[in-house]
Amino acid sequence: MKSAGQEKVKEQIENHLDEREARWFAVYTRFRREKQVLRRLTDKGVHAYLPLQSFTRRYTRKVKQVDLPLINGYIFTRITKKDYVPVLETPDVVNFVRFSRNLISIPEAEINLIRRILGEGIDVEVSMEAFRLGDEVEVIAGQLTGLKGRLVRKENEKNFLVELETLGCGLCMYVEPGYLNRLKENPGWKPEEKGVGIWGL
């Protein structure tokens, strides 16, 4: 017979894997093995997505375009319950990303958001910082019109941070101040903080 404590722990652990509905999950990979894992998962017939950013590298005799992972050590898989073990058994896969022991699926909207931002060819910085709240804003002009997020300031520049709530990280990029419309001000920030605030959600 299980104790009340055991039952409580069981109730608290979430597992979003489903028998029929394919859902997105984040997977940890070994260092610099993201592309190899993508290839191996694809060879297994597993739907996988590796967000990549293109950078120009200048060498002595040539200029080379390289594609690097947006989030180091992360790859995304869209799977059902039957795919769980095959993914784990893939070489260079460390584990599924869990949140307080919970296996939480990533909303399709967050995956689409990453695709949209990268599709615009905008330089993006991934922030894993503990964020401080800033003004809630919307982009009203330019390539990302309609995108909503939090405004952050770093080194006296205005940057726009889109929070990936499920993953607990954000995508930070520079947006022209004139392209932003404030939707909601955070009263928790004092006026003097707004000139030097570091991070927002």
C-alpha cells in the first residue's frame, strides 16, 4: 500500500506524453552534438527541429557561412509516447528537458515563434538569465510587426525580449525604439531603474 506522501509525489509529477497526439519536447544533447542528433533522429523517422542561426566567419583566405544552434545543447522533438525510448536511446542524447521532474510539452506557438524570428534573419541572443520585469510592448513596424514581449535595456541600448515561457529562456534582439508600442507599464520599476535595467520577461 502506498503512503500518502508517495501518492502526493505521484500527483505532482506531470507527463505530457500522449499515445496519439504528437507534442513538442526539448531534448538535451552532448556538447556540440546537436546536428548529429538531428540527423540520427531523422534517420529513425522522428520529427526533430534544430533552430540554427547563420553567421559569417572570416578566415585568412576565405569567408565562410556557418550555421550554429540557437540554443546550445538543445534540440526539439515532436513525438508521441512510443517515440520516448527511441529518442533516449539515440547516441549523444543526454535526456529530455524536465521542469521540477515534470516532462512538459512545449506549445506549438513557441516553436512557431522561434521559426518566425529566425526566418527573418535577425541576430538573436538567447538569454538564460533570471529576468526582471519590464514594460510589455508590441512591435508595430518592421519585420516583426505584431510580435509581443517584454522590453529590456542592456548597456544603454533598447532591446526586445520574447520570452519562451515553457523553456524558461528568452530570445533577445535589437528593435528600433520607434517600432515599439507600450501595451502595459510595469509599476514595479522605478523611473531611474528604467535607464539601466538589465533584463525583462
